[in-house]
Amino acid sequence: MASSVHVNQAVLITPSEPTPNQILQLSALDSQLFVRFTFEYLLVYKPRRGIDRDVITGNVKSALGRTLVPYYPLAGRVRPRPDGKGLEVVCRAQGALFIDAVSSFTVSEFDGAPRRRAHWRRLLSLHMEDVLKGGPPLVIQLTWLLDGGAALAVGFNHCLCDGVGSGQFLNSFAELALGLTELKPRPTWSRHLLDPVLPLRLSRDDSVSLPVFGAVPDVCGFNARFLGERLMPTSIVFDKNRLNELKKSTKSSSRHTSFEVVSAHVWRSWARALNLAPNQIVKLVFSVNIRQRVRPSLPSGYYGNAFVLGCAEACVGDLAGKGVGDAAELVARAKERVGGEHVREVVESVSWRNRASVDQVGVLIMTQWSRLGLESVDFGMGNPVQVGPVCCDKYCIVLPVCGVPDALKVNLAVPLTSLHQYLYFLTNIHV
């Protein structure tokens, strides 16, 4: 029998104190086409003795109102600027949405991948498909599970914050729920720091010279695979031993990071499993935090979009034939290219004048949630035992393994006809 979710209450939570009544401009990185969607976390908590559901729910609602005082733009509404030059947030204390629910799910059902991409969809009952239509940019649903555990699902309008910023918000939110009164770090707006330097230097044609924005030929019906086939969720854990084995398999003089070797291995496994033509160009596109890569560095507490996309690129034949070490080197070089000048070029490329974005052909998009602090978000129920997305999709997510600090979990949905091959390549490092 399918698990059910019943919503008890949905209410707008406004800041608990007066906040500025103003319109704030979002940066070029906030306004880019690539981030105009809602990203959604799912944090699962095991049952604890002595937990009073009503007290926890009340504490979470109260803490949300208090957290929205310093983070008041998250209680506003995002819209296009009247002049068409990006986006802005109207801050009138309109509120974030809080949903209280119960479900017949149990904690054990979240141990691996969901049976279907949207199997856990109702754990965040309101999904904002169009983030510019006036809906709340922050939606939080606390769902009490059948066995006494709980699931906290959170949807953020990506135009207002990135992963690092959302992790900062959630940890501050949780600390207030536990009774702390001072936020560290204090949130900082300063979105003008990531606007183009005038006068704009790049044209639309110049933008595509950046590999991440250049389209590649579709020589094997790549897009049709993802439009025409059912995508199946997968979730694979790389513990410390498997990570060390991956690093040794690179046979490289470079000391690659865990992210570099895991992303390279996943990229190769994905491309090989899809059985693409050897001459099909494929890209691994991944987020790179630029807070400390620009000069001067961004201020502590900056929670806006402060990442650009790194891009590794290869032909399928080369990617499959040369091994994980060469793929890891491509990833490392793509990260190294992200410096101050590169960031300035990206900011200009994605700004209102050029509107560059990522093409879908041959692209695997990967995002790293393993360093956001999600595994330590405690609202009075202890740390979560599972952290992941509400829906498993074709975008690859690298996650923490709760309680195992030296491990990573990789979630990705792949076409049904490629599922077994993908899992085979992913779990067999030396093939």
C-alpha cells in the first residue's frame, strides 16, 4: 500500500519583528536563467523518546518567524525588474509558507533511493514551478512519520540564495529553535558585489567562448533519451575505503580531492552506460563556490548566489578509454580555471544583456551538498539520519552520509535502459 501524507495546516509565517519595507535588487548571478527554479532539501529524523510533537512544531514555527527578521528577503516576493535588467525582491513581510503534516512513511523508507523520482513529492506539498509568479520564496513542511520520526522538507527560490547560503539559513533557523539568540554569521545582502563591472565588455557571441555556455552537436539523439524514457532514481554510497580505492586508481601524481575522483567516476559511468556514440562530446558541469576566489573575498554571511559553473569536457570515446585519472584531471583543471577574471566573464555573460545559460545536450549537471552543514541541522530532534533532495532527478547530487564523516552519497536518476549498466560501472571501479 502506498504511503500517504495528510496536511494538517498550511500558514504564512511572517517576521516576528518589523522589517524594512523596500525593494532590493538581485545580482547578475541571482538573476541568471540557470537559477530560476526551486531547490528542495529533505531531512529525515529518527524517533526520539520524550519528544512532544506539538512543542517541536511550535518551536519550529516560532523560530522561523524570528529567523525571518534578519533574513527578511526570504519573506518577500521575487519579480523581474521593471527595466528588464534582472530581478528584484519586494520586501513587504509577505511571509514564508509553513506546512504541518502527518504521514504513513517510516524512517527506514528513506535509506536508499526512492522507488520513483517523485515518490517523496508530497513531503513538500507546495512546489513553486515558476519562481517569478509571486509565490513564497521559502516553503517548509514538517511531516511527522508513522514510527515517530519526522521529515523536514525545505524549498528555496534559487534566485535568493545558493546552497551555502541555504545551509547557513537552516543552521541559524535550527539554533533559534533550540533557544539560541545570536546568529553567527549574521546574514549579509551586498548583492551589488556580483554585478557586471561597467561598461560591459562581452557580447553574446563572446559568451559562448566559455565552455560551459557553448552548445555541442547532438550526434546520437541525446535529448530524446531523457524525454522519451522513464528515469530511475539511484543512490550509491562511497565510504572511506572506496574513496581511497578510487584515488589510487587514478595513478596520478596529483592529489585529487574526493569530489574530483567521485565526480570523474560518476561522469564516466554515466556516459558509458548511456551507450553514446564515441564522438559525442559530453560535459560535466558543476558548481564552484567563489566566496574566497574573488578579490576582495565576499563578506562573511553572504547568502546569495556565489558560485559559477565549472565545466569539464571530453568525447565519450576518450572519457571511456583513458580512465578515471584523466577524467579527474579534467575536473581539477576546470576548478583551477575559476579565478577572479573568469568570474567577471561569467557575470557579464549571464547578465541581462547576454543571458547565457547551459545547453542540455551532452551535459551532466552535478551539485555538491556534502559541505553545506545539512547533516548538523537539529531542531530538537537530534541530527538528521538522512539528507537528500525531495525528488531524485537527472541532476546529480553529492550528499553527506549522516554519521559517517569520510563518506559521500551520490544520487542520480538515469534512463531505465541504462540503469543496470550505470550501477555496474559505478560499483566496479576497475572496469
